[in-house]
Amino acid sequence: KAGVTQTPRYLIKTRGQQVTLSCSPISGHRSVSWYQQTPGQGLQFLFEYFSETQRNKGNFPGRFSGRQFSNSRSEMNVSTLELGDSALYLCASSGQGGNTIYFGEGSWLTVV
Amino acid sequence: AQRVTQPEKLLSVFKGAPVELKCNYSYSGSPELFWYVQYSRQRLQLLLRHISRESIKGFTADLNKGETSFHLKKPFAQEEDSAMYYCALSGANYGQNFVFGPGTRLSVLP
């Protein structure tokens, strides 16, 4: 089985721009969650989607949004980028009934 | 509020020595506790979860609800155990709302 796949792996954006990151979960997994990882704040939960519906949400501003498609693939969007948004964004998926999450390799976002 | 603390940023031990990575949590309820590990140049992966009560790669962890701790232990450390270790808590009745600790970097010296 292919693991969780995230694209792009690396990207550089300018302050004020917006960015979209993509995540393909493990085949058969319907739950996808997103995390932000920074040296200062560590791993922080952004949101989770299940069957195209946001099921949980972390404590991030409204500039951070996401969605999930019918094939369980998910995207997250960050609008009006700030320097502090520079981070590794991790996507994770899990199967139905399971509470074990499987992570992708992440998307490295640098905001300049 | 849910919170996970790992007091040691870096832990260095010699090969063959016992190792204990500390994790404490705060949560009003019955959480699920996990240890995740990230080896160099690899993705974050599950090491073990408390409800499984299993030993993975020689590591064990016992949930102590009285002390709100979930320390990770291994009697004899190996060089390949060198990695970043994260303790995590899931308190939602459903879903993947995980709270992660700051992580401890374990370095096993030859």
C-alpha cells in the first residue's frame, strides 16, 4: 500500500500570497488531518476531515482552511501568508474505527 | 485543557544502557496515549499506543493515571534507537485531534 503522499514537498512564497497544499491518504482511509510543525511551537493540530466534512478544528486563524474531496484526498489553504507561517505541514490519515494516524513526509513552506 | 509535556529536549545514553523518555499529560477524561518516533530522514511513525500493551523494538510504556504519565522505557538501548520521540494524546471521542509533546531527541552513543 502506498503511504500518505503530500505535494509539493518544498515551496517558497512571498508574504501576502496564498498557498494550497495537497494530501493523498492511504488507500481506503477516509480521515485526513493536518498538522503544523515549527521549531518553536512543535506539532500543532490544524483540522481533520472525514467524509468531506470538517470533524475537528485546532486553534488557528481563519486564514487556514481545508477541504476534502469525495476520493478522500484533501487540500489545505493558507491565505495572506505571514512570515510566521513558515513551517513543515504534515498530513496524516487513518482508517475507519482506528485511532492510529499515518503521516506523510510533509510540505516545507517558506514565506519570505 | 489538553497538554503533553516532555521535560527532556535531549537525552544521551550509551549503547546497552537503560533508557527512559518521560511524558506527562493533563486531560480531564480518559485519553489515549501514543509514542511516535521520527528517525533521520524518515516520516513520523507510530511506535506504540497504550491500549495495545505491546513491546515494539524492545520499548514499552505504561500508562499511570495517578501520576498522569506515560514514560517510554527500554532496558538496553541500541544505536539505531537514536531518533526524535514524541508523546501524543488523543482525547476526542472520535477523530484525529492529537496533542503532541515537544519531543525528546534520543542519542545513543557507541
